[in-house]
Amino acid sequence: MRTALEALRERTLMSAEQIDRVVARMAHQIIEPEDAQAGIVLIGIRRGGEQLARRLASKIEEIGGTRPGLGFLNINLYRDDDVARALPESEIHEDLGGKVVIIVDDVLFTGRTVRSALDAVTDLGRPQVIRLAVLVDRGLRELPIQGDYVGRTIPTSRREHIEVRVGKTLSPDDRVVIRSEADGGA
């Protein structure tokens, strides 16, 4: 059970219904360009981008009638920092050559995760174009990377943390929250 102080430091930024609307808008934006109709492949960055990529694929199929390709990327080998996580291996079963590849992640922060994903994707083939879809852009970039499809821009400080909870399908538990570190550390 959370204490009152923890509740004060945590705030819901997006509800399940708001996330669903944002995913629908992003799906429309992804399929709108003419070049996107021929060969979209969504690549969810493991962990955060997996469920969002699944949701976007379902929504794109619902809107356009064709399900895009879908894969998942483990970027651990491409990271330039000491963050190593136990993640399932990459699952990309399509040739990416000549395709419109959309890298999908939940939160865009420093840009380092996306840089790693770009390296991994280009090792797998030469897409026609690579674009980026993120549910939340929190700013504070360290690299010149920006989202092409952004659900919501939420300026933050380094003392704040964004947590995205998104399942394969719409759930009342889906939400985006922001947490602030307590004075003196988290």
C-alpha cells in the first residue's frame, strides 16, 4: 500500500482512455503518407516499446485493413552505457530491406536507446526509411534525435521518472504516471 507522501510524488498524466486515443491518432499518422501503405514494419524496443508496438499494429489493421509487420528488438549489445538488462532476444522475422520501419518505444528521453535501436536495425538490413514513434517525449535529449510520431510531450526534470503501463489491449490498468524523487534521493 502506498503512503500519502508517495501519492503526492506520483501523478497520473494519461488514463487508459487517453492512451487509447493517442494510439489511434498515432496509427492514423503512420498510415497517412502514401509511401507507408507498402510495407510498414513496426519494431518495438524491448521492454517499453513491445506492448505499444502491438497496440499500434492492431489499430493500424483496424483502420487500414492490413496488419503491418511486427518485430521486437533487444538493443543490449548496441548500448553505449553500462545498462545491461536481461531481455528476451530480438524477434524480427521480416526482411527490412526497402521497408518503412517504425521504431516504437514508450518514452523518449536522452536519445541513447533510440541510437542503439538505429544501429541494430541497420545491421538487419537497409530500410527505405526509419521513423520513430513514442508515446511520451519527456525532453532532456543528449543526442539529436526526435520522434516522428509523438503521443504527448511532457517536459520533465532529471529528478522525475515517467512510468508507462500499457498492455496488449486496452485495460483499466493502462496509464502514464510521473514520479518525483524525494529530497535527498529516491
